[in-house]
Amino acid sequence: MNKLVVILTLFIVMVGCSTKVSRVETSSTMDLTGRWNDTDSRLVADELIRDCLSHTWLTKYDSILRKKPVVIVGKIENKSHEHISTETFVKDIQRALLNSGRVEFVADKNEREQIRDEKADQASNASAPTAKSSGEESGADLMMIGTINTIVDQEGKKAVVFYQTNMEMVEIESHKTVWIGENKIKKYVERTNTKF
């Protein structure tokens, strides 16, 4: 009888500790913790780029220079209280800008180093007609930079978490800021524990 009770207890414990995983659509909105997540990153990037491309700085390139501006996304600083993958956010920004069809991109600093290494390798190992030459890179006209900040207002197990993302588009040659945008998100979170 004791063996049966022990076996049943172990079975109940094992079933209670199992993990269940379900696949969901990547575009679905899921917010389990109240922290910055993939949905926030995508929505903020889309909204900021929509705003950025609707302002007059683009007229200079469209009407006067008759060319697409060449953009590079610089540093996006995470000044929030939590870990935020700014690399993912940068990719969301790049995707939204590039998919607009209104701008062109150059590789960022880390990507350029890889490409330069490849060119050096090609100079030694690729056939002359296919090797890509150095010194032919396109320079960026503008750089987008920004910050992500948070303010947490907590009382016990309840909190309001406020995210503010600020972005700027700066002309590289003149250092003039041609656009400033911001996005704000406020989340009300109730937790069983008090850690935020």
C-alpha cells in the first residue's frame, strides 16, 4: 500500500512539473511580464519610422537632390531599468526604413569590418574580374540615433511602467538634426511577487 502511495505521489509531482509549449504566430501580441518585448520593439519602430518619413527633411532628397538619402542607424542606448535587446530594435528600425522604399542603407560599423575583411580576402584569393575593390564604399548622408528610457512607479505588487523611446535623424556632414521623434508606452502590471 505504501509503495502505491509513493508511486502516485511521484506521478502527481512529475505531471505537475511538466512544461507545455505551443507555437504562436510571430505577429501575435503576448505580454507575459510587462517588460519590453518583441511586440513593443516592432510597433515602436514602425510608428517612429512612419513619423520620420512624413516630415520635411525628406523633401530635400526627393525634390532638390533627386536621390534617395543614404542612412545608417547608429547607437540606440538602453537607459532603461531592464535588459532590452537594442540590436533587435535596430533591426526593426532598419527593416521599417528600408521597406518604405524611401531611403537606402549602408552597413553599420561592425558589418563594415566584416565586409572589409572579405574584400581583403578577395584581393588575395578571388579572380581579378570578380574581386571587389576597396575604397568604393558609399558614404551615409544621415545617421539615426536614439535612447530607450523607463520610469517605474511601483506600490507593492502593482506598477506602472512607462517607456519613452526618443530618436533623431542627423545629417552627417553638417551635424544638423533634421528630425526628432518619440514614442511612449505605458503598462499597468500586477505581479504575485514585488520584483520589477
